[in-house]
Amino acid sequence: MNGSPASVVEAALRHYRSQDREAALPLYADDFTFTSPQDDHIGKAAFFERCFPTADRFTEQRILHLVAADEEVVFVQYEYELTSGERHRNMEAVTVRDGLIREVQVFFGGRV
């Protein structure tokens, strides 16, 4: 994909929310890794099996900040509301190289 790392991350988030797996898959490198407090360096296949299909837990997700830290790393802070009514904020550090997402590190925040 052409475009800045921030535009790649924005597209990935948009495809996650709409659950458009076919549009999202080409944005991720084959050697992609995903790390969160619940997942430790899982690969692309595991991410798309376990993490990608979770958007139905949210009634809303709003990007608060999406900032390029350098030529490869984008920081994203977002707030979301679960179907239970709870609201939370998370941060992600997303590495984009050669137009592909190589790594996502998620840092869970508390309730808002």
C-alpha cells in the first residue's frame, strides 16, 4: 500500500471496525507480530483468527490521537465503549515499514 505510515494505520483501523478482513489482510506483513497484555508476539494468522474478529464487542470506537513518532512508528490512542456500557482507552505503537504493518504493541488502559 502506498501512503504514509499513519494512513496505513488509519486504513487498518477502519477495516477492523467494518470487519473487512479481505481489505485488511494486505496491509499486514507476512512476518507481522501482535503483542498485548493477553497475547505475546502472536503472528499474522493468530491475530486474524483471535483478535481481528472482536469488533462486535464495541458499540463505539473513537480515535483520540494518531501521531507519527518517526518514519516507521505510529502511536494511536483510542476510546471505545463495550456492549456492556463500559468505556476504556488503549494505546498502540504500530510499526509500518515499506507500507506494511510489521508490529503492533497494545497497552491496555483502564476504564474511563
